[in-house]
Amino acid sequence: MALLLFLAYASLITIFQGIQNILLPPVVEALTPDDKVGTLAVLSTLASLTTIVALFAGGAISDRTRSRWGRRTPSLVLSWLASIALMPLMAFADSVVQLMIVMPLLWFTLNYYQSVLLAALPDRIPLKELGFASAAIGLGAPVGIFGGVNIGAFAPNPVLGYVFLAIPFTILTFALIALEREPSSLDEVLPPRPRLSLTSALDEFKSLRDRNFALAVASRFLMFLCYFGVNGYLFYVLQDYVGVPNLPHQNPGVAVSMLLTVMTISWLIVTPVVGFVADRLRRTAFIVAVVSFGAGLVTLLPALNADWSVMILFGVGIGVMFGTYFVLDLKLATLVLPSEQTAGRDLGLLLAAGSAPGVVAPAIAAGIIASGGYPSLFVFGALVSMAAGLCAILIRLRG
């Protein structure tokens, strides 16, 4: 099960990274050369808004699904179909208006898929194997980054880039469904549906009353605010801050691919080690806090020197820190879930806390770049990462 989750998750991340880091920025620059940062910020914000809804909806709806194919499988198939249908529209979009319509829809379907996929952790993975399974999924992130940026950078043309991204996503989704069939959920008791009201809507967020859960949500939000704020503009950071003449092959796209590849290799190296010891670690929240502080220190490096070698060092450091963080954060997310009955919904809320920064990060980052330049963006990222560490260190768990 863990292997299939890893492969499916990696194929999903491949799509996100290939589009966001490689295929999309040149299109945005061609359409709006004088306002590329602002346009990319608007697109990312719209996509992130639908992401938040999707991550919450995927877990909540699949929690209540009763079918002979289980709770999660129908949602996986439907979100895969919708994503595959939207990707060609994204590939052929030739105006900002088209991108503003299609990209949020595609991000909704892909993140709905993500929420349902990760709900398998509390559903079908025993507690004693949770660290290993979290590491397997965590390994999917760097593999997906590596695959996405290289497919995007070296595809013969953008349209084929989208095709190449869709193929592994399709194959690995059906491998998961066919080889690890979910048991029927027809006999499971369906909780009564609450009446539609403001009170019932607020009850969907009642898990935030739990102290540990609320701190985990806050920590995750801040950590990913750092990640989205800095990494969302890597293409322009390398092009305009480091400078095209200082980049390998004087090509920002190739430089992004190389930097994320370095980050990925570091991530790949550290993930199996962390995964091996994750089930033996008892101070998970404390270690997450330490890693958050470490990520903050690494994020400061490019603010000190706009050099390609420093960016490589930054990539190595972020790969190590986020590789460690991602494994332990998934374990921590599962440990702080208040109830098994609402595990999908609450996990979706935690996932949304990791994606919600995408709503505000583009606008914040664009404003910081405009007022203080790229160095101030890295300082901002370091500060919010350290704030995430403060939240995590306050969490009190036995595991």
C-alpha cells in the first residue's frame, strides 16, 4: 500500500511542479511581459483559493461516501477524470483570462484528488507503520519535483509537456485502484447529515478547538507560507536577482530545473533515513520545530549573496529540511487528528492549512519584491518558518 501511495502521490506532484515552475512562467511572461510577477500572483492566488476548498471537500465528501468500491475510490476516479479533461485546456490557453478560468479549476480537481489520496493514511495504515508510510508519501514529493521540472524543461513543446505529465498520473492512479482495492463501505454507518445552517457550517471546523490540532494547523500554515512565498518565484529570482549571465547555459528554465533537481536529490537522501527512524521517534512535535528553525536559517542564505553557488547551497539545505519536515509533519498531522470518524475531513483541513498560504503568499511576495527586492523575500520566509517552529514546539503529544 505504501509503495502505491508513493507512486500515485509522486505523479500528482509531477503535474503541479511541471506546470507551476516550468510550463506556466514563460507563458505568463509572453502574455504580460511588463507585469509578469503580478499576473503570476493573481493566477496563483485564484488557484490557491480553489485548492483550499478542494482539500477540505475531498476529505469531507469521501468520509460520507458509501459504495461497493469504498469511501475514497469513487472520488479518486472522478477527480482524475476531471483533471485529465482540464489539462489540454491549460496547454492551449492563449490569454490570461483563459488561464484565470482553467488553472483554478485544474488546481481544484488535482487537490481534491490529493485530499482523498492522503486520507488513506488514517484509513488503512496501522499506527506502528505510520512513520514508514508517511516517509513513502514524503518521498513522492521530491520524486515528483524532479520528474515535473525535468519533463517541463526538456519536453519538445509545452503541449507535449502536458501530455507527458498526464501519462504517469493516469497509469499510477489505476495501479493504486486495481492492486490495492478498497473494501466496500456499504455496511458502514452513515452519520446523520446536519441541517444546513451557520452553526452546522462552523461545526465542520470544531476540531480547531483541540489545542494540539490548532497548533499543528498554525505551524503548517506558516511553514508553507515560507515555502510558497520563496519558491513560487524561483524562475524570476534566478532570472532577475541572480542574473541570466550567471546561470547555467544562461537559461532560467534550465537553472530552475537544476536547482530543484539538487533540492530533490537532497530530499531523496534524507527521506529514507528519517522514514527509518520516524516510527522510533517519540518527540515528533519537537523535532518538527527544530527542522522549522533550520529551514528558516537556510532560507536566509540567498538574502546574503545573489550567487548561483549560494542558490545551490540553499537548494541542498531546503531539500534536507523540507524532506525531514514533510515526513514528520505527515506523521504529526495524523497524531493530532481529534476523531477517527472525521479523519478525512480533519486531515483535509490540515492539508488546506498547507495550501492556504498559496492564497496570500503570491500577493505578499509580490509586494515584498516591489518594496524591498528579492533579498527581503528570503528574510520574510525565514521569519515565518521560525514562527512555525514556535507553534510546533508548543504541541504536547505522547508520540
